Amino acid sequence: MATLKLAVPDLISNSYFPVAASVALGFFREQGFDAAIELIFPVSKAYEALRDGAVDFVGGSAHSALAAFPEWQGVKLLCAQAQGMYWFLVMRADIAAPRGDLACVKGRNIGAAPWVEMGLRRLLIEGGIDLARDKVTIAPVPGTAGEPTVNFGLAAAKALEDGRIDGFWANGMGTEVAVRRGVGTVVLDVRRGDGPQGCFDYTLASLATTDRLIADHPDQAEAAIRAVCATQRALKQNPDRATEAGAMLFPPSEAALIADLIRRDLPYYDPAIPERAVSGMNAFARDIGILKGDPAYRDVVATQFSGCWVN
């Protein structure tokens, strides 16, 4: 039985949980393949590993494939892990920033991972913030650079608690930890309507592979999609299975939180990748300078497998 390698850029997280849980809960094995999850941070390094053949799939932010595959050459998105841009803007609780108030970032130091930070930068600009004029610093959380196995959301929550940053742009697990500890307040939750118009479609959590693997092993690509879709269905039917998977993937404290986070994410568990989402993502990518052309939907998405998007 072949063993497939899947990279994620943040493991102790809800963001890429459908991919991680598909391995932990045995859904890859049901498709006839052993599979292993590897944490490779930041997401650009995960896609470089995909390009170089070190891993077979990446479960990460879709737009970040452009870090290793310029103009979408050589890579395809297979399915969505969930819909919409999924990071949260969290500020120190003592700042007392109102929900949706972008002005709270002025003069502040915001922690964000490489390539993840692009969404925040564009969102703030669209919302009328001039990063230079308003003295907004967006940079990696201290201590995370050059650490390929860092779990960024948890690192961001700890840095916020320690007063090393004023806010962070990171996943739901880091957000939950910061809020429960009383050190952070949610300012933006894009999936649930916060932020400027159109920012929902800046990116999404996807499963991606190379054109090479699709050509040589289409059965592996199809199996990966079916495994992720089966995981989404299982979690919809019984969200407590997230705790079962979390116990195999996370430390006990985060494993105890994951089912609540997944319950919130379930409305966005749709494996389809809409043409609207690709159009919005490519417009975002052009706006921030990581894409020059206007690739067609079929140049970004492995449309031959769309029949597997059953949930």
C-alpha cells in the first residue's frame, strides 16, 4: 500500500483540520492508501516541498501555491477544505477594540505568518488604512522565523499574552486560546461578514497537488479528494469525532477545544471550489503583485475531479 505525504503549514489548528483528520480518522486508508501528515511552516515552504517532490499534497491557503508555482504553472487545486478566508484579526484585550474597527491597528505591531499576512494587508488597504502613514507593522511573530515545525496560531496567542505583539492575524485555534485566556479580542472574522466587500474570496483552505501527480497517478488525486470529502461528511454528522482526531494530532488542551471550533466551521465545509472564488482569489493575487495574468478556472482547479465533490 503506497504511503502518500501531505504537508500542512499549521497542524494544531482548525484551518487544515479536514486534511489532518482525514489521515487520523483513517479515511485515506479507506481509499486504499496509507498517508502521513507533515508540518512544514511557513506555507511557502510547504508548496516548495510539493514542487520539489518531497510531499504529494499540500493542505494550505490556496493563493499561496503561487509561492512555488508562478502563474499557476504545474499545480492544481483539488478541492476546498472549507470556504472563504479563514483567519481572524485579534487585538490585545486591553486595547478594547470594537468589532470591525480597522482603526485599532494604527500604530500597532501585528503578528502574521508569511503569505498569510497578504490577506490582512490587502484587507486593511481596502478598508482605508495606509500602512505607512498609519504606522502599522505587520511581521512574523518573534521566534517563529526559520522554525519549520512551529504552530503559528498558538505561537501568536502566546506572544500576545506575553505582550510581544499588539495583535495577530491567525487561525481559529490561536484565536480561541487568546480569547479564553482573556488576553485577546476578536476584531475581524471575515467568514462571518467582517471586513471590506470581497475579502471573503481572497483565498480559501484547499487541497493541492502537482500536474505531474495528476498525470501519473490520477487515482491518488481522486483518493485524496474522496478522503477529505468523507472527513467533512463525518464531522458534519458527528462533530465530536473532531475530538477523536484531535487526540491523535494535538496536545490535550487543544484537543479539548477542537470540536467546538469545528462546529463553528461546519457551515463552510463544502469541497467544491466555485468559479467565483477563483476569480476573486486571482484578482486579489494580481492586486498584491503575486500574479500577472488572468488564468482560466480550469488552469487553477483540477476540474476533471469535480464529480468527487460530494458532501
